[in-house]
Amino acid sequence: MKCPYCNNEIKKIPLTKNMRIVFDFIKDYIDANNGTSPSYENIMDGTIFKSKSNVARYILSLESRGWIKKEMYKKRTLTLL
């Protein structure tokens, strides 16, 4: 897989248990809702996490590990890589 910004090869780093929970929820939500990605509130309600800051931290971790992409300053723009 290639980075959309610099065209370098991206290697996916394995996920922790909690990252896998968030990633699987995002994947299932997108599949069930015609490609619409979940909001942080949707992720919070559908997982074990009780705060948006935890969700935001896991989203950032998933993005840095090469599993998802999120557009800055836009809502519901999570894309699975």
C-alpha cells in the first residue's frame, strides 16, 4: 500500500487489543451504513470506551500505524486502508 501524500510504501504495524476493538467497530459501521464512517460518539457508544478523548487517541494511533486515514478538520472522514 502506498502513502497518498508521499507515495512511499506503508507497512501496517500490528494493533493492540483496544485498537482492534475500535478498528473492527469502524469497519462494521462503515459496512452497515453504506460507506458512512462513524462519529466519535458512535464509536464511544458502540465500544467499551467512555470518553471522546480515548476514542480520539485510538483513532490517532490507528492512523499513525497505517490502518485508517482521516481528513483534518472534517467530520466522518475515516477511511480504511
